[in-house]
Amino acid sequence: TSQFVFNGTKNSAKTIQDEDPQYLDKKWAIWEEADVSFQGQNIDKAKILLVDDNYQSGISLQYIAMTLQQKGAYQVYGLSM
């Protein structure tokens, strides 16, 4: 959605191998470097459903859910297909 803004650089996580013991930490670091913020409408006490087309580690959903909760979302659910 256009309401999410990358304040940093969002690098690809596709080169990180599942076998890497630092796999989840490296993927999380990519999102932290991207410094994503939510610039949309007031979501205080909102219930939000995130839909992701591909579930691998859950890091993307978790990071975005955390960002929404920090902005006031009451409940955030994730659905992957």
C-alpha cells in the first residue's frame, strides 16, 4: 500500500539461504534498514488483516504488524497464500 513509506533502503532478502544460522536476524535487519513507517489514516484501535502472497519466514508480516501496532492498531492478523 502507498501508506507505507521506506525511509531507508529496502534490499532484497532472496540471497539469504535458509541454512544460514543467522537467517532470521539477517532478514529482520533488512527491514530495519528499510526503516518502514506508516503514513496513513488513524488506525488507533483498528483490527487489521495483512495478506501476503508468499510465506517463507514470516519476517515481513511480523515487521509490518509491529509497525502497525506501534501506530495504534489493536489487533493485526496475517494471512498467507
